[in-house]
Amino acid sequence: MDNKFSKEIIGALQESDPKAFETVFSSEYRNIKNFIARLINSDGEAEELAQDVFMIFWERRQYIKDDMNISGYLHTISRNLSFKLLRKRHRENTLISDLSYRYLDSLAPSNEDVYYERELNILFLMSIEELPIRRREIFQKSFMEGLSDEEVAAAFGVSEKTVQNQVNLALNEIKQKMIFFTIVLYSVSGSFTV
């Protein structure tokens, strides 16, 4: 995988060098915040989540490998935190409007939540595989590997606008499948009943 950070920066991160962290933060923060904002549709919450991403990144710095794609790793953390927030939003809205108050005390993650998270991650990956080939390749470069629109456009010989359109189309297709699957999962499990 391509990595825009030198081995020296990665080594310094592994050694807990704050200047190396500042280098990564300065280079990646805006991209991560914009990526999260697209997923959760909220600039304010994206700012908070982006800060959480870098906090988690710093806390896990000892696990950074020499050949790790730092940008891709940050995007993976971002994606996971974004999905967690979206699940939390959905769960809160559903619980408040559809369930009795006796369930409000049980918002802590349960085995069922872990199961749903695993199922949603599997569905997410399957949904990506079902995308048209070119859209899937563009989406993976942008979304999974964390390349900028400019880098993806150069790699595929298309405009940045085309990259943005393809990523948005892919996200919409994936979201629709995940919404449908979530409704099916919850209705089968009986979570929507009072």
C-alpha cells in the first residue's frame, strides 16, 4: 500500500514523538473531518469524531507497523466511529419513539449489539463487492484506502468531480442496503416491538 509518511515519521510515532503526531495530524485532519462529515451528515459532530479518531490513533501508536498505510488506518478508525455514531443515533431515535421507558436503561452494548455490528460490517463489505467494478475501485481507493479525490482522479484518469460522484453513488447504494438490512434484522429479532 502506498504511504505518504516516511519510515522516519512512522518510527517516531512508534516512539511516541509528539512532533511526528503533529505531522500526521496536520496532513490528515481536514481529510478525516470531511470524510466523517460525508458519512454522518453533520459538520459539528464530524469535528468531534475527527478529534476522537486522532486520540485513538495516538493511544494505539504502539501497534503501528512500519509498512502501515497511516491514512488508510485513520480512515478505518473514522469509518468505525461514524458507523458507531449512526447506530447510536438510530438506536436512540427508535428507542425514544417506539420502545417503552423500561428499555432506556439498557443502552449499553450487548451481545446483540456486537452481533449486529458484525453483521453490518459484513453487509458493508458485501455491498461494496456488489458495486459496478469501476465505482467499486474508485470507492475503495477513496473510502477504504483514504486517498484524496485528487489522488484517485489521477490514478483512474478521471476528474475529481467524477470521483466525488462515484463515491456518493456508492455511499447511497450501500446506505440503502444497510437501512433495509437493519430493518429486517430488527424486525426479525423483535427489537421494534413494545
